Amino acid sequence: MNRTPFKRRASRRAAVAYAGAGTEPPIAELLDDPITQILMASDRIRPEDVGALVEAARRRLLARRSHPTP
């Protein structure tokens, strides 16, 4: 009998599934997914909010790349 906790088995399956999958889907594709939209609506998160968050993170990463800390 397999006694590995479910969460651990699920994370292993996910790791294997994405190990060689290549690039991630574009954020627009993820935001267009009906399940994502339902979850976001239940949490009162708008696609514009996610876009703004991603853009802010992108800017921070680019700034770090331009000015690396020693």
C-alpha cells in the first residue's frame, strides 16, 4: 500500500508533468481560462490587477538586472 501523503504525490506528479514541458503559457492565456476567471471573481481580483502586479514585478526584475548588488 502506498503511504505517501497525497500532497507529496501530487507535487511529484506536477513536477514530472512540467519538467520537460517547455515554456509557460502567456499570462493572457491563463487569465482567459474560465476556471481562473471564476476563482478571481470569487476573490474580487480583476485581470487589470494581475496585469499591474506582473508589470511591477517585471520592472523590479529589470531594475535589478540593470543595477546588480555586490
